Amino acid sequence: MKAIILLVAMLLALPAQAADPALQQAMLAEVNAIRARAGRAPLTLDARLSRAALAHAIDMLRRDQLTHRGGDGSDPAARVTRAGYAWRSTRENVGAGYPDLRQAMAGWMGSAGHRDNILAADVTQVGLGFAAGPGMMAGNIPRYFWTMVLAAPR
């Protein structure tokens, strides 16, 4: 069955996408290790946040644009709400060109604003989305797009 889905995706030129459990768990373990070293409480994984993150990663891939603004004009909070998550705080990290999770995390941790989002005391849950396509964007950047959504429910 997986082979058929992969073949159909290839024929339709759909982007590679990931919200797979192994990637989600690897991200959660790394985020929680970082938070533990900083004395912060661990986060839990939320499927709605991952859906919002994946949808935005796919949107960025389709537009070849690294941005917090969705192709429909949405902001991160609107996308989280659209995913069915009632939030009291929400944050978003995006990245492009990183070939794997470890490099995406290193990029975010090397940026003060993204690092602050990962270590924020006002979030309790996290989701991750990844989308990749062939070729390069302007600046010879691989078409690998990452979105991390962090939030706390109402």
C-alpha cells in the first residue's frame, strides 16, 4: 500500500511531507532536552499543532518562500486556530534549507528569537511539520521547509 501511495505522489509531483511519528518523537526529545538544560518544563506533542505546522511547511514549499505569513494571508495564530486548537499562547519557528532535524534545531537554537520560542515558559505543547521538494530556491538553498508550532491551550 505504501508503495502505491509513493508512486501516486511521485506521479502527481507532490512534495515529500513528514509528520511521521519517528520525526515527531525525535523533535520532542531534542526540544525537551534543551528545555531541561535551561530549567524549563517539558512539552508534550499535539497532533493539531503538527497538522498546522505541516500545512504551513507545505505552503512555504509550494511558494518557495520562507515566511510566517501563509499564502492565504494567515498568521501563525490563525493557522493554529484553524487546526482546531484553542490557545492562550502560540509561537512559531520556521526554517528552510536544513536537510535534517538536527540541523534545523541547531539553526533555531542559533537564533535568539527562535531559541526564545523553544524555551518559552508560556507554552506546554509542540508540533512539527516538514516538506521537501526537488531543486533549489533562490540563493541555492535546498527546498526543505520546517515549521515548529509551540502553544498552550486555553
